[in-house]
Amino acid sequence: MTELVVRALAEHETSLFTTLADPGLVGRAAFGHSYVPVHEGGDYRPEWTWVALRGGEVVARAAWWGAPGDEAPMRLDWFDFADGEAAAAAELLRTAPLSAEYSMMVPPGWRERPEIRAAAEGRVAAAEAAGMRRLVERYRYVWTAGCGLPERPGRLEFHPEPDDAVVRDVLLRVFEGSLDAHDGKAIAESGPRAALDDLWGFLQWLPSPRAWWKIARTPEGETVGIQVPAHNPSGPCVGYIGVVPEQRGHGYAYDLLAECTHDLVAEGATRIAGATDQGNFPMAAHFARAGYPIAQEQIDLVP
């Protein structure tokens, strides 16, 4: 078999990335996204775009994404390979000097559709062969104006909190017993304080005002949690929802989600993205109650 060559693309040859046929069953192509390099007005940098070539033809490819100004990629967006080239795809990931979470987008109910399931499991297996591990599967939601605004229960009071120390204390309390796999991973690997710093960095990275963040309290002044209406680089989103341990069991996460939705709509949003782990049954139920339909599922693998 012809020797495999793994390398990054040069700026003048980014069109090489699209020479690998993609049936669009899973991944970003399945949801209408295209690979467009930054010099053509897109999101992908040539130095973060890698291919595996055999006989000059692309047999596997990967593209990492980061926001403008990011010094390292935030995630692996594109990863696929030609038939029979799973080993080349794994070698590509092992060779490229880049490391980030791989979030593979799949259609809802993908396991019940054999062709789509085979495509998804093939990519997961190649990523695992390269040393990544499956962390969690998630639901991704998209609320639109046609869904209608969720009812506000009126049980809580919401106020901005300018004191970072107060907000950080609430977030640290939310970590206790959290059902979120990413929070759990960060806490297990580096401890709650370091995990909090990671989350804080992400929330500040989002291109939306810090003043939007709100602490929720009961009318008696007891802290319930925090809701963060936000924008990510793609648009309005539910940035973070968290309830402190002593207030769980009352369905307050729905109250926070409803308020977050109203806040974003007040800022002009007509489309709002959200997500939760599939194993977080309470939060999934709250999204359903608030009128957020499942737009896609997601398989998250981490280095």
C-alpha cells in the first residue's frame, strides 16, 4: 500500500480538504455546514486543518476550530475518512500536534438508522483508536419564536450580581452533585477550584455581556442558582443553568431556563440554542417543558 503522508494544509491548497467525498450522514455536513477557510471568510485556519494523503489523494481529514484570537483550538469540528481508511484517520489524529474535544453532531434517533449509525460508530472508533475516549452524549436544542415563550412560574426573583466573588461562590456550590459530565470530568481531574476557573474562563470568553448573568433567589432571599443568557459565536444560547444543592428537587431549573429565554428574547433573540447531557433527565425534561425541540444529538469525545 502506498505510504501515508500526514500534514497540515498550506493556505493556497485549502480546497484540497473538500476533495474527500462526504455523504453528509453525520458531522457538520449533515446539518448544512461547509468547510470554509478564514481567507475565504470562513472559520477554519489552514494550520489547524490536517489531511492524510495516500498517493496524493486525501483519505482522511480533520479540522479544528477556534474563535478569532484563540491561541489553541476549542474543538475538533471535522473528522472523516474514505472507506477502509479508519487506520489512516487514527494516525492523522495521533500525528497532528493539536488536542481538543471532538463533538460529533448526529441526527436525532441516529441509532435507529443503520447507515447513519455505521457512519457515526466508524468515526467514534477511529477517534478512540487515536487515544480519545467517549465522555457523554448530549441533546442539542433550538428554540425559535414559533415555539412560544415559556411560562414564568413567578416563584423566584432574578437580579444581576456584579460581585464576581458572589457569583463564583454560587457556581462552586452548583458543582456539588452536578449531573453535567463536563463539570464532573473537570472536578475529578483538577478539583473544584480549578474546574471553576475553567468554567469562569469559558463564560467570560462568550461574546456577550457579563451584566446579563443573573442570580436567582426566593422571595425570602435564599439563593437558588444562576442563569447565564449568552451569545456564542453562532448566536444566542443558554450559556449556563445551575441550581445549588439545597434547592434541588423543586424544579427550579425550569424557572431559570424560562427566565433565560425571556431575557434573550428581550435582547432581540429569535433563535436560541441549548444543550444538556442525555443522562441529565431533569434538565432534559425542563427543556421539553420550556418548548425547546431537540434539533440534533451530539457525541463528545475527549483527548
